Amino acid sequence: MSGPEILKYVQSGRIKISPFAQKNLNPASYDLTLGDQVTEYLIDGAIDVRKPPEVRHRKIGPDGFVLQAHSAYLMHTAETICAADTVAVIDGKSSLGRLFLSVHQTAGFIDPGFLGQVTLEVTSYHSVRIYAGMRFCQMRFHSIVGEVALYDGHYQGSTAKGAVPSLAHQQMKELDG
């Protein structure tokens, strides 16, 4: 969608971005800002997808947060997103890509009906100081052809607030029956 089309959808309520700032609207995307929570995995050996991961939660303070080189973090958008009849895709900002900072690894796809803050899988090649509230990623919206089935997964509503660690262990319980 173009920026003006995204704005029409926001004004009509078909796309909800809260808080919304028109200055973050681009020609074909919307800039999202970084929330203040960081989740780090505490890894001793290997992560077992059948078990809840051990994590440490941290806050990004006014002096920012230094991402260590060759490290991975879960962060989140400050904005809550909901779009019932579009698909959204998260991309990093080019200014951060030029610092060799990756905003998401594989989970940049937002299903229609998702409601929550978007968890970002952030990796950094160099040490970089980042700040809550900075423009951190951009979201593209795509129209859907055909009947829309709304997202009804593990990461929704209250479980999609903040930097949410993997819930793969719940999916494994479903598999194991």
C-alpha cells in the first residue's frame, strides 16, 4: 500500500496503529518506534524447544542500551498494531542496516487479525547504542485477495505485549498431544 492508502485505512479504522504519528508515514510504509523492554536468553548449552526458555528482562533507560557485537536480543515496537484485512511485513530501517543492525531474523510477517506490539529479533554485528522511542523499523501493508482468515495464534493481545520470548514449547505440547 502507498502511504496515502495506509493513512486512509488508519482513518477508517481498518488499520490500527497506537499511538499513530502522521510524521512516521512514508511513501509506502509506516515507521515504528522501539519500545523500552529487552529480553535476553540465558543460554547454557542449547535451547530446548520443549522447555520454556530462561530469559532476563531489561529496560532501556534514558542513556540508551548497548547492543553487544554478535549478540541477539528480543525487543518490541512501542506501537500496538491491528489490521484485520491486510498483511503487514516488518523491515529494518536502512539507516540501522548500514550500522549492520538486523531488526528481525525470520518473523517479519504479521497475519491479518494480529493485535499487539511486534516482537523484534534484533542482532548486531558491531556494538551499537540504541534508544527507546527511536524509529527502529518500518511496516509495509499488503492487501489480501480472497477470504480472510484472522490470526488466532499464541502471540496475541496480552501475550503480544513487550519483548515476548519464544512459545515454541507450547507448540511442542500441541504436537505431542
